[in-house]
Amino acid sequence: MFARGMRGRLVRLPEAAGNDSGLTGPQRENGGPPLRLAVIGDSLAAGVGAASHDEALSGQLARTLTAMTGRTVSWRVSAKAGATVPVVRRGLLPGLTDPMTRWRPDLVLVAAGSNDALRMRRPRAFRHDVERLIRDVRLRLGEDVPMVFAGLPPMNRVAALPRPARGPLDVYVRLLDRQLRTVARRTPAVFHLPTGGPPKIAGEWFAADRLHPSPDGYRVWARELAVGLATLTEAGPAPA
């Protein structure tokens, strides 16, 4: 319903270009082993609104985690603009690993669910989709790899949306976000990190489509997520 109503209103921006994996820099001697971070999901994970992954969520999150913890972060992205949670589960999980280099993540960040809200996915069905995604990631990686769901972003300040739709869509997004929190609370090694949305102070937080974050918006979001992820990985402050 909402997705149909938005057709023709949005500026279409491409996914972030460039490498879909990277390293935050040389490892410090006392910084410990690199943290291997996989980011999967929809257009937010795909970096729509940024020119490259380096200035989108993955690259900015990796740099912020390194600054907070002193650890090198090896990151990779498997994402698709427009993806719902079932699309992520069916098509993007092979990107979690690299058989050529035997790269496997220590931590998986999932940024998905907004498109499910736009398509009015029923809350119970959405919760089951999330549970299936967790199950399939576990089958691929094992039970001990933590999964973190980024909270769904609020919609009440998104300029690309028609004003009458913002309030109802924001309510529906919050409804689905509660399902994410419920699954995380009930499932071992699964976590939910709330998303506070763009700062209320003036700034270029949105890209040209007025829907996705700009590089500055991704930087702020990455910093917010990094606080929770650094705590989750039990990494202390950067060594002196």
C-alpha cells in the first residue's frame, strides 16, 4: 500500500559503488585480532545515498569501531536495495562468507525491515520471517556468531514521504521494530540496537532522494551503532 503510493515520488539513487569489503587499517600490536564484521540487508546496508561503501554504513561503522576499540575491523557487505527480510534470507546469505579466503564473520549486522513495513507485512508474519533468517544464518555460520538487528529508522521526518503517510507509516515501522526486539529478547546471541534517527540540529543528514542517509547521516548512524557493537564485542577503549 505505502510502496504503491510512493511510486513516482522518489529520486532513484544507486547503491554505493566500489569494493564491498575492506579493512580499517594496519592492526596495532596490542589491539588484538581483527574483528570480522558482515553487514547484510536492504538499501541502507547497500549504502544508497553514498558514493562508496567507504562513506556508507559499513565503512563508517568499521572506522568508528576501530577508533573506539583499537581493533582493526575487516568488513564485507551483502545487500540489495529494495530487499525485504525474505529476500535477504533467500538471496544474500552467500555473501556472508568468502570461500576463497576462508573469511567468516565474528559478528553479523542486519539492516532490513523498512521495505517490509512499506509492503504492510503483517507483524506475526514479519516475526516469522526474521526467525527464519536467524535460523538460516545459524545453519551457515554456526550458533556462536552474534547477530545484531539495527532498529528500524523512524519515518516521521522523512521528507520524501507524503505528509499524510508519515504518521501511519511511522506507527507501522515501530510495530515491526517491536517484533525485532521480541525476537532478539527470546533468542540467544541475537541483539537489537535502537535507531534514533537523524539529529534534530541542522545538517545534511539526508541524501538527494530525501529518504536515505547522506554520508554525514551514515556517519552519525554508524557512531550510534558502534557504541552498542563495541560493548557487545567486550572491547574496551582504544589502547594508548
